[in-house]
Amino acid sequence: MTASASQSTTRSQPLVVIAGRPNVGKSTLVNRIVGRRAAVVEERPGVTRDRKELDAEWCGRSFTVVDTGGWLMTDDVLDAQVSAQAERAVAEADLVLLVVDGTVGLLDEDVAFARLLRRSGRPVRVVVNKVDSSQRESDAWAAVSLGLGDPWAVSALHGRGTGDLLDEVLRVLPDAAPEGADPSASDDVDDGTPGVPRVALIGRPNVGKSTLFNRLVGDERSVTHDAPGTTRDSVDTVVETAEGTICFVDTAGMRRKSRTERGTEYFSVLRALEALDRADIALLVIDATAGVTHQDQRLAERVGAAGCPTVVVLNKWELIPTEDRPGILDDIGDRLAFLGEAPVLKISAQSGLGVHRVLPAVAEAEAAYHSRIPTGELNRAMKSIQMAHPPVGARIQYAVQGANDPPTFTLFTNGRLQPTYLRYVERGLRERFELGPTPIKLRVRAKGPNGGGGRRR
């Protein structure tokens, strides 16, 4: 079995939704199906909150499996949002696997959710989880009372019975992709498919990442709430925009290591860092009402180390008094100066103010990230740069662009160049070729009495 995380507005393969009340082992079953620890799992309820979609394969057939948060009958605002997410997933499903806990039997939530599933009209199979031995199989038959057919007894943790369950899944699912779909198309955005940039939303907890994510993708994909730490996992969604196809990645809020708990939060942060490392562009979301904190600076450093272009997003801008705004922008320039030419967007994810500027900024950053400059143009620019401000003790004889993603230039010199001069060269290249917020790498190959080695920046 193989899988890769993705969510898409258009699908060419069937959708299998894993649903049920909290703490019945839904995420464990998802991990078993996709063959890796793709969903955060912990022995307490409420760990999964957002919908997470993953591409899976069984016996040569591909399908998309969806992990959902636990469904509850509750008046709690956050739990109600999680339950609504599960219901939205069910409405799109080709097959629903209703998971119940075989060790505790049926609860009121199981019965109520089964009633909802019967009304949905979607194909449903009842999965009795945590049946770890043949002695417990007889207990699983109590689930017949849900009125959804014979139950399937499995142990998601140990893999017992999951093969038979997946055979049943393939039997129920549609045989082919929807009419008109491209059979060669895939929702897999982790394979480095050209033209589908990954844009990761990074930031501290409770700065509005999920609200911005939902507004960008035009769907309530992520659960949003005033409580920090609402997002537990990285949620990917591929959408068609005016700027082309983009994969947006909502991530968990990242706190200082000393304040990060073991367990759910620890793995959530690891997933966020993994999403950042795989991103082509980072949206660093900052709460304008709190200003740039030390943790924002640390995250910005981590984004810079990832080597991808950065767009700084000042959220909740509408809450800042007019007279305080210049000072906040000056503070951004001082504290995040090491991000170089990263644009700063002033928005309100809640109301939508300024959000229309995000996609053009992302498109500009992506174009600059993939830039390739012809050698002739590059050397004419290098000559102009040196004529405007000649280096001391050495000169650049020749330059080539050795790579892009990000643009990487090798400078052949007759001696060593000072770091300040390299910064001047970098700024000159950025301005002449409109490289915007993308990182630039300079490698120096120095020869002569002051050289003898390569210098890298």
C-alpha cells in the first residue's frame, strides 16, 4: 500500500471517508490503509480535527482515503465545527467506513451517527475496531443493530482483518474514474509535479492561519476557533486560482520547543516543519495585534533556512489603530530584516480585507524562484554592477547560473570578495532581473594569490 497527502477540488479517483465518534481508532485505520503514519494518533479523544485526505492503493487500484474528526452530539462550538467537517466529508464520499470501538460497545453517538449516515444515502460499511483476537469477534455482531449491514471486525493497530475490509472497499467503489476525467491525472502533489507549487502557511498558534487557509481555498477545510492549537495536522488542498493551480498547506501553530508538549503537539509541530521543508513558498502569518514576537523571529529564521521564498502576512490589520501602524511596519522591517526583500501584506483573514493580494504575491515569488537568466545577460549585468561600484583587490571575471529553485550563481574571480561586496552583487542581481522575494545563492570560485578555494553564500 502506498499513499501521499493531498486534497483537491477535482478528483479522478473514488473517495473513502473514515468516520465515527472520537477515539475509536479512525486515524490508526487510516495509517494502516496508507501504510505509514500519515495521521497524528494519540490515545485520547479529539486529536483529529480537520479533514485529511491521502491517496492510497490496494491490489493495484487507487482511491482517496479521508481521515475525519470525531463526530459528537454537543453544544460545544469547536466540537460542533469538527462534527460539521465530518458531515461535509460524508456528503462527498463514494463509501463511508463507520468505525466503532469493539472494546466498549455501541454508545449513543454511534447510534445517532449511524442514523445520519442512513439518511445520507451513501454506501456505508460498519467497521468494529480493536477486535484483537478471535475471542472478541462475537462481540462485534452487536453492531448489526445500527441497521447498516453486517459489521467488519478489525484491529487497525495490528492489521487484523484489514485486508478483507479493503477487498470489500474495492468491491463497493466505482470501477472507473468519472467520465471526462484524465486517467493519467493524479491528486498526488508530493511527487514534485511541475507547475503545482506548494504554499505552506506557517506561524505561531492562533494567528489566523486556518482562517486565511479557508478563505484562500474557498472552503471550510480547516476547523477554526479562538483557542490556540486548533489545527493538529498539516492539511493540503489543491485549488485552481486565477494565478494557476496551487497546493495550499495549512499547518499546526509552532511554539517554542520548551513549551511544546510531547504527544499530539509534538507530532503536529514535526508535521508543520516537514510541510515547510517540502514547500515552494512560505506564507509567514503574524498577528499584527501582537507584533513580531521572538517566536515569530525564530520561525522566520526556520523559513529562511528552508530556502524557499517568503511572503509575510500581517493578519488582523483592521484591529490596529491608524496611528500605530507605521511603528508596526518599522518593527517588521527591523526584526525580520534577514528575510531580505520579502513582501509584507496587510490583511484581515476574517473579513477578507487585502486577501486578494496574496495570490499575486505568491505567483511573483514562484516565478522568481524558478528564474533562469541567460549567461550573456548575466555577464552584462555583472559588468555593469562592477562598473558602478568596483570591488577592492579582486574582480568578477565571469558568472554562470548553475541552478534554479532558488536561483544559484557561480562567480569566477581572480581573488576573494568581501561579504559586503557579495551582498551588493546580490542586491544588484535582484534589482536587474526582478527576482523579488526569492532567496539567491552565490558561489565564488576564486583563483590567484588571494584565492585557492570556493566561497559559498
